[in-house]
Amino acid sequence: MSKHHASSDQYPQSVPEGQIPLEGHSSDTRWTALLSGSNGVRSLALAGGVVLHAINVYIATTILPSVVRDIGGIDYYAWNTTLFVAASILGSALSARLLIGAGPRNAYIIATLVFAIGALICAFAPSMSILLAGRLIQGLGGGFLFALSYAMIRLVFSEALWPRAMALVSGMWGVATLVGPAVGGVFAELGVWRAAFWSLIPVAALFALLAALVLPKRIAERAQSSPLPLAQLVFLTSAVLAVSAGSVSPIFLWNIAGLAAAAILTALLIITESHARHRLLPASAFKITSALGTLYATMSLLAVAVTSGEIFVPLFLQVLHHQSPLAAGYLAALMAAGWTLGSIASSGASGKGISRAILTGPILGSAGMAALAVLIRIESAGSWLTITPICLALGAIGLGIGLAWPHLLTRIFQVAPAGEQDLAAASITTVQLFATALGAALAGMVANIAGLTDPGGITGMASAAGWLFGIFALAPALAIFTALRVARLRSKTAPE
């Protein structure tokens, strides 16, 4: 394969100082172009950050039922995800400044160190409050890693490889579905859930070493660091926390107050962002009629659907269908496995195939969520006759979202206003994490209102499962309409 240097016009601020030049012709979209030579080394480095972040997610969701049995705090069950993801939003927003200030190599090392400190706190946590503090720090480090992995795709690969690179990085969640539930499930069944957090620390050390060996020390042209959009970040994270705070109260009025506060804070976010000199998202991001606004809306609705399942499915499977922690962890990870399969399968699509992939995603997601609302709430002995339809529904949700995801993300790069490509790259993780955190908070509220803690037990768990998936099936159903608009907008700007 021939090698060439990208011109500065083609890749402004893209070739890292001292780094091997970009490989492959700009039109080469094959997997071999991404995974061979120096591109293969870069791919390994970028995928590593997402692996660490994603494995932690599945370890945590798998061991949480064991955690609450040991140290209590079921009222704050969803907070483990909410705080983790809210902190990840901050990490994502700060990642560009970290990248500019420290360079790719040191940025990855710092991110893994922060993540490891959070894991250490979780491993020692004597109570739910301390565990949540550790999850907060873990989330900050995870947000750094997650955003750095995506943001550097535009910098180190040609545009023709973006969909493949997006699919590869997103596909690391598939690796996590194999490793995360196994680690969490084994330690939970042995009664040593703390060791699951301990196991993350050497993994973080390995990825820090990998970053030191293969990532460039600095970027060729250092961009100027712009002021942090602090007000917008405060409003964004406060909106999520408002819903979470309202969700733990048994009084319905306080639940509504949490939602109302979140709505007000979101409105303040939009107003502040529209008048801010230094923005959190690219221009027109909050206009649903714009291309970016439609893309962000579709992403958010799909991410919300996945979040509700990932948090509570292990708990429902253990209590209602008498699955072991290990089995429940793996079954819940079927969504991520489907996401990985869908991303890889659709990454090479072109023309009308892209539009079909974007439209298929929310249709499969909505059907899968509706099926779970019916199937998972019915208590069973856990036979395969009962579990298989649940598995198919979980896989369908992930498969649908995976089919659409790489093309939604690539389209964001393509329609971003001139001069805002870097902001658009960072916005991908900001929007995804905000939707995930808000989805987790809302899932906790719906589950608690529906009976998770009162009356609790089998009756309360069954009620919570039915209401949770029934209500959250509306998210991908709404995404069908936004996906239709994405497809129409694309057909006007891209040759079929």
C-alpha cells in the first residue's frame, strides 16, 4: 500500500508532530487501510480508551445487584450510572483542552490515571455514598478517554476511513460485552464484587503504557484553547441531577418537581448557548429543523432507549427470571453485542443503503423495547423457552442502533459549520453522554414510581419492568420521524 503525506489544506492541524504520516489513498475505504501499518497502530490506541470505559460500564451494571445487597442503597441504583455519565460529560467537554494542553500521549495517560483513582475508591467503598463518589471520579476519567478516542479520528484518519474508524471504536463495546459481564459476574458470584473494581486498575495501567508507546507527544499545530462554556455545562449537568434527585423521593410531587427543574435548566442551557460567544455545541444544534439538530435528536432518542435497558435488565433478570449474576450480565450485554454487529455490518454502506440503515435503527429499537415491556415483566423459572424471546428483543434493540450509528456520527462531521469541525467532534460524546445520563435518571424515576422500592419484591419489580420498557419504547418510536428527516436531508446533499 502506498504512503503519502496529507496536505495541510486537506487535514488542518491533523498530522501529529513526529507521527507516521497518514496511510492509504483518500478514497480507500477498506478495513485493511484502517487496520494495517501505522493506521493499525493508531486504531489500537484510539480503541483502547473506549475499551476501558466500556468494560467498566458492564462490570458495574453486572455487580450492582450484589452491591446493593451488601451495602444497601437500592433507591440510588440508577445514580451509579447517572453520576458516572454526568461526570463523563464534564470529562468529554474538557477533553479538547486536555488534548491541546497535554498532547495526545499525556492526555491519555492523565485520563487513565483519573479513571484508576475512581476505581480504587469504589473498591474500598463502605457505603453507597462513597461508591457514588468513586463512580463520579471514574466517570470523569472515562469521559476523557471516550471523547479523546472519537475526537482523534478526524485528526489521524482520512475522511474515507471515518465510517470504518467510527465502527471500530464503537465496536469496542462488543469487546466489553465479552469481558465486562464475565469479570463482574464471576466476582459477584464469588461474593467479592470489590475485586471487580480492583481488576480495572492494571488494565488502566496497560493502556497508559500503550499510549506512552504509540501516541504522538503533541499535535503539529497547537490550536488556541478557548474559554470553557462553564455556564452551559453547569446547566446541562444540573438538569440531569435534578431528575435524579427527584427520582429517589417516594412523593410523586417531588418527582414532578425534579422534572420541572430539569426542564427549566434545559431551557436556560438553550438560551445561554444561543447567545454565548464560546459554545458547547456547534451552531444550530438546538434547532430541530436544522440538519445538526435532527441528527442530535435522533442520536439522543436512540441512546436513551439503550440506557434504560442496560441499567435495569441485569436486576430484572436476576430477580424475575432467576438468572445468576454472570448469566444476567451476559444477557444484558446482548444489546451492546447487537450494536457492534450492526455498526460493522453497515459501515461500508453507501448511497441509499445509508438511508435505509438510518431508518431501520429506530424501527428495530422501538419493536425491541415494546417486546421487552411485555416479556421481561412476567416472572419465570428462567428456562430458555422464556429467555430466548427476551434475548432476541435485546439483540434487536442493539442491532438497530448499530446500523444507524456510524452514519449519524459521520453525517455530523459532514454538516458541521465551517470552522466548527473540532467542536462537532467533541459534541458527539457530549450529546451521547447527556442523553445517556438523562435516560438513566428518568429510568430511575420511572422504576421507583412504578414500584421498584415500594412495594418492592417480585410484584414491584414486575410493575417497574413493564412501565419502564413501555414508556421508553416511545424514544425510538419518535426517532423514526427524526430519522426520516435525516434521510431526506441527506438525499438532497449526497448522490445516490
